[in-house]
Amino acid sequence: MPAQPTFVLFAKYPVPGYAKTRLIPALGPEGAAKVHKHLTERTVSTLLGADGSVEIRYAGAGETEFRAWLGDTVALVEQVEGGLTERLIDAVRPGPHIFFGADTPDLTGAIVRSAVAALESHDVVIGPAEDGGYYLIGMATARLGLLTEMPWSTSAVFPETMRRCAQMNLSVAILPVLSDCDTPADLARWPALAALA
């Protein structure tokens, strides 16, 4: 039986003015932090419900604060200094692993389980986001070439990742397209999130 992938979730502590800053124009610092708190808790619950080993790569507070917030069922590892490339590479491991962000309200356990199943027969699994990025990427083994010198936070991330997979002759499974909640315009899709503020 193939090894179960580790679920690696990158999360900030929900500090007003620090978390979900792009939502601040619409919700204010406190409201944006509340949305981030809700989405992070929902994502952790979804990952735990998919029977995975969950590792939180945390920033913005110490391990004690994160443990009090998210409980004892997750592993906690502090994010390294640097940009997204450095943080991702530090979290890579030789065995199967799947990276998640905490800002995809429609992520379900079924999608997570589909990603796990895909890694049993593919080198890479990707959940594309509507904005041209991705909400998850999983690898059967470390593929640093998919993480370095990537045009993060642009619509080129997903197509560039696919181009590199083809160049490296990697088999890729593509999951359903979902949307991230990043900007005030995104809130129209999820009025319940705006109501949290």
C-alpha cells in the first residue's frame, strides 16, 4: 500500500492587520482576520477529516499560541524566513506530500481524498485555482524544480507549473478548478464569509 501523503498547510496567526491583508479594504483589519481564522479552522478540519497527517507551517505567533488555537491533532513547524519559494522548499520531503493554502472555502474532503488517490499513480497532482494559480499541489517525491523561480501570485503559476511538468516528463493529475478568497471582489461568492466581519 502506498505511503499516505503528509498534508502541509501554510497558515498565519489571525492577527488584525497581518492576516488576509488584501481583504482589509472591504472588511477592516479585524474582519479580515476573522475570515482568515474561519478559513484556517475549516481547512484544518477538512484535512483531518480526510484521515491525513496534518503539518501546520505557522507564522505570526509562537507554537504555544497555535497549539491553543488549532489543538493537539496537528504537527506544528515554524515557517522559515524568506519568500514563498523558500518556505515551500523547506517543507518538501522525500515521500508523498501535498501543500495547501488556507484560503479555499470550497475545498472538500472528497477533493483532498482525490488528491491522495491521484498520487498513487501520478508524479504530481494539482488543484487549479480560477485566478491561474493553484489551491493545492502534491508530489509523490520531492520536485524542487516546480517550486523555484516561479512567478508566484500571478496567473502564470498554473500554466508554468504544467509546462515544467511536461519538460520533466512528469505525470500530472488535475483536480476540479476552485476559487480562492483573496480580494474584496471574491467575497461576493461567499456572503457568509463577509458576514463574519
